[in-house]
Amino acid sequence: MDRSKWEAEALNALFREWLREYSLLNPGLGLDGEECWTHLWFWDGFGHADPVKEATAQQMRLANNTTTLAAECAQDGRDYLAVLRQRAKELRMMRELEIPIAVNGNQVPEKDEEKKDDE
């Protein structure tokens, strides 16, 4: 509740003023419409008392499409796009270093192995 109150009473007004000033300094950016003011506030998340139980529940919610990665990351105060970009970098590096990649405890076959199975 406190965070919603801070957003409504202070942060959104401050953001609108900042965006107004920014659009005055940069008139060619087209930031004068209300639709350009759409934004989200990311707050630090609260740790769960049982992280294994929460991780399992999160995995289930994602698997049965009752949530999104964006929503789950937002609960932890993280940006899902940053998480996906970082994970992509890590997976590329793991492939480059020939480190086995496991998903749900099962090793994911390399692309060459997948091609052999198709032939």
C-alpha cells in the first residue's frame, strides 16, 4: 500500500514534470502526448520464507500460463528484458565454452546433435 501511495502522490507527479522538462529540451522526440508517459516503477522484492516452495510455485505459474515472466520479475524488482538479455549472453557463452546446458534437470542437446537425430 505504501508503495502505491508513494507512486500516486509523489513519483508519478515528479515523473510527469521531468518528462515535460525533457520534452521541452528535446522537441523532436514526440514526448508531448499522454500515451508516451506510460511507465512502471520497479521496487525491491521481498524474500519468501521458503525460497524452494516459491521457486516451485513460480515455475508452475509460468508453465500453466497463469503469470508472465514480466510479472514474476517485477515481484522481485527486476526488469524481465534485462533478465532475458543476460540469460541469452550466458547461454551463448556456455555453448562457446562447451558447458552442458540443463533445463529442468535434463541436458539440452547441442544443435549438431539435434541435426543428427533429424537425419
